[in-house]
Amino acid sequence: MSTEQQQLPPKTCEIDRLITVEEDIQKVLNGQKTAQRRNGRYADIGEIWEAQGRRFEIVNVYAQSLGEMTDEHAQAEGMESMEAYKNYILSMHKGMPWVPQMKVWVHELKEVK
């Protein structure tokens, strides 16, 4: 187990639940999405997430507050801007306020060729 993994808290969900929205899965498969933020930790570094017979390795996992996100982070999520990402997230979680201090877990992935 790597030093990074030893410092991470236990997972709160399984990796197969990391990306479940079909539109987001397609963005991963098309290379438009290389990160997934969740309110819990869904994967360990080195773990494999699979979609449509293709394999993607989790290459980094870290905590980040929503307020720390930039347009570049939103683009890694497959969105054109931070504003688009914020609108997308709020549309999925009706009634949820946008709280810049809220911590989320970032899961970065790359395809295993």
C-alpha cells in the first residue's frame, strides 16, 4: 500500500458506484472526463473502474473544497466551466445549496491501455 493510501480514510462506497450517470460515463469513454468528485471516498489509488469493457485506473484521490475548484478542475469533470459544473451538480441534487467550504473527494482516472 502506498504512503498516499495509508493517509486516506476508509472508503465510504464501492468503486462500481463512482460514476453512474450515463452522460458522465460517455464523457469518460470519450476522454472528456478524467475526474469524479463525490461526497465520500469511492476508490483507492490503483483501483480499476470499468465501463463497457474498458478499464480506468484511479491515479489520484484527494480531498478538496468546492470553493477551491477552478475552471480547469471543472473541465476535468467534463464541463466547459466552473459555472456549468455548479449548475450540473445543483440540478442533480435538488434543494442542495452550493457550499464553497464543503469538502469532496476527487478521484482522478486514466484509461489502462
